[in-house]
Amino acid sequence: MNTCQRFFLLFSVAVVLAVLAGCSGGPSLNEVNGTVTLDGTPKGGIGIRFDPITLGTAPGFSTTQADGTYVVFYPGAKQGIPAGEYKVVFFPQETDDGLPDWKIAPKYGEESEVRATVNSGRNTLNFDITSN
């Protein structure tokens, strides 16, 4: 086998390995849904971010519907997030009309101490947060 053939063979193997690595689809995702209440009442328009504590993965995001329910999505519009421990951050979701007239207590914001464990499979995580 001459040098050109060897180079072509090595190059072909490298391309195949790169394609296979790119097709792995990323981490295994697990369904996460639930209901968020604000001062005991289900509330729509609450943004939720699941920040991984120990994982080297991206956060998951959601926004509550009018009945307070939510489903978490991973980047790339994929439903679910990897199993692990998360810090959960809540924030008023801005709309075309601006920010809502209700508030979420700062203790649920960026410095949130709310933690959640996501296990393999389906997870239902309900949160009761307050405005003060």
C-alpha cells in the first residue's frame, strides 16, 4: 500500500468515526413535567430553568401554561433532560406586553436553593413558590 492509499484509508476511517460520534444524539433525556403554583394558585407564564449541579450538560427550560403545568425541554427542542441533580430557578416570563404584574420572591431566582433530582424515565416535579 503506497502513501496515498494509506492516507486515503486513514482519512476515510477518521470521517466514519466523526460521523458516528456526531450521530450519538447527545445525553439520554428523561421526561420532566409537573405543576407550579404561586402562593398556592397554579400560574401561567413562569419561566423555569433546571441548572445541572454535577453534570457537564446544558440546562433545561420550560414555561408554565395557564393551568401551571410545564414540560422541560433540552437545547435543540428535545423533550426531557439528563438524569441528575439540578438547581431550579423561577422567573416571570416576559410576553409581548412586557413583564407580568405579579412577582416571584427573589429566593427562587438566580440564587435559588430549590433542588430537584431527575431520575431515569418519567419524572413529575411539582413546585409551590411564593411572591414574598
